[in-house]
Amino acid sequence: MHGTRIPLAKPDSRAVTIRLARDPNDLMLVTAIRSAVYLAEQDCPFEEEFDGNDMVAAHFIGYVGNEPAGCLRVRFFGDFAKVERLAVRHQYRRSRVSFKLVQASVDYVKRKGFRKIYGQAQDRLVDFWAHFGAKPLGHNRKITFSDFSYTEMLLEIEPGPDAITLDSDPYVIIRPEGDWDRPGVLDASAGRAVTSPLRDLALADR
């Protein structure tokens, strides 16, 4: 999983790939997928689906072949991440894209060092989330919004051995989100010739 765009042509039209959204065009894809699923199929009001949290979240896009088929949103809080807004277009629900979207998000949260993932599952989808090890939170609170009843779920995880910490390579920390294993543009900038006229002033002030 990474954030670069998939090739324009793939040899297997059924191949499922997952990547992080990177730019406004990607957010348009997310909006289109969620509109098809939640606004069109579930008749969810626009302001309830697009709730003001999209610009402060990470978004995953799932492809079947070259076609954007599904998406998922992740938000971060003090000691947990929240996985939400999983949406898969109707014609791709027999593919593995929903499972791969969730697994990609779990791996991503582990890499960021979190130990808990919180979710609110439609009651009919509790078993789907249980497949990943999520369990009902246990305090019997019921939450209802946009005409559906939800069960609070908790998935406890262990950060991976490569989780990003304060001890991580500083260049890893400033790489593009999700692309931590590949040198980024700022890695390359450390080795190029100096171009800023302010560099000499900064050195003189030391």
C-alpha cells in the first residue's frame, strides 16, 4: 500500500489495489464513491454523510483493475484511531476490496504506533468487523444516526516493529504519508546544491 497512482493499464482487470488519497482529485473519487453508496443507495442526507471531518482524515481508495471501487476514512485521536465511512460500489461487493481496505487501514494504524482502533459498525455488519478481531466495546451504549443503529467496536492491536516513533530516522518522519519506506523529495533535497539565498544568512547568524 502506498500513495502513488496506479498505472493506467493493468494486466489483471480483477486485481485489487489500495492506496492513500493524495490530492483534491483523489478526494473527488472518495466523494463520488460515498455519494453512490450512502446518498444514492441509503438515501443519506448530504450534510450527514459529508460531516466536516474529511479534511482532517486519511482516506484510502480501493481499485478493482483501474476502476475506483471503494474507500475508507481514518481519523486519529489521543490514544486510538477511528476507522469509518467504508463504502464499496455495488458492482464490486463480491470482490475483496472491502477486506483489503480494512486491512490496509489496520496496517497503517499499526505503523503509526497506535494500539487501539475504534469503529461504529451498522448492527448487520458486526460479524464483518469481527473477522478482523474487533469486538463490541461492551458498555451497551447504542448509537443511531442517519437512520441506522450502530454497535461500538474495538480492535486492540500491537504496533509493528517498524512503527514510527521519535527514535525513527528523521527523514522517514518527513516522507509522504504512508510512503515511509521510500526516499521522498526531502531526502533528495538534502543532497542537492544549495539554492536559497537565505542559507548564507542562516549560517552567519550562528
